[in-house]
Amino acid sequence: MSEGVTDRIFLRGLAIECVIGFIDWERRIKQTVVIDLELPADCARAAVRDRVEDTLDYKKVAKRVIAFVEASSFQLVETLAERTAGLILDEFAVDWVRLSVNKPGAIRGSRDVGVSIERRRGGGR
């Protein structure tokens, strides 16, 4: 997608089970992480023909992210976020990605904790 595109496709609340955490008990079980994604897309161009081939297929993005995260085993949500952003930039035709990883219930009294990052093709932030 072009750098000048201001339209966005978003995916919110993608709940995925994976091994995440650095405490011993966390390494032995799967926990839920919740991922939100925002990606550039030229919605006007796609609307001309009303065909998925003219836009970013968010179902394909979601399926790939789910497969990657389910197979992952990271200690930090920071690492999971960074690797997931890199995967999206490597495998899909987007110039940037905004991504949040939430780990519900990680801190008593808090709904969730997590990180939000933005990464650009070529390693920029």
C-alpha cells in the first residue's frame, strides 16, 4: 500500500491462545492474548469494483496471525508484538502496521496489560 494512503483496515479483539510469560507456571500452559491490528488500505480503490482482490484481505491476515501466535512461545508480550508486526510486514503488501497485544488478567485488579507498537517496512517506527 502506498505511503500516502490514509484509509485503514482494523481488526480488534482477536483472541488467541499461546504460551506467553516468563514465570514457570506460565510456560506450562496456554494463555489468551488479545490482538488489535490497524493496516493501511485504499478503500476507495477497492470500492470501485467491490472485489476483495482490490483490497487487503483481512481474513487472510487474521488467519496468518492466529497460526503464528498459536505456534509461538515467547516470554514477553513485547517480543510477541514485534515478531507479529514483522510477519505482517514481510508477508503482506503494507507499508506499516499498528498492533496491540493485551494479556487479560496478567495483573490483579487490571482488566488487561499489554503493548502497542507501530512498525514500518524497512525497520522504521
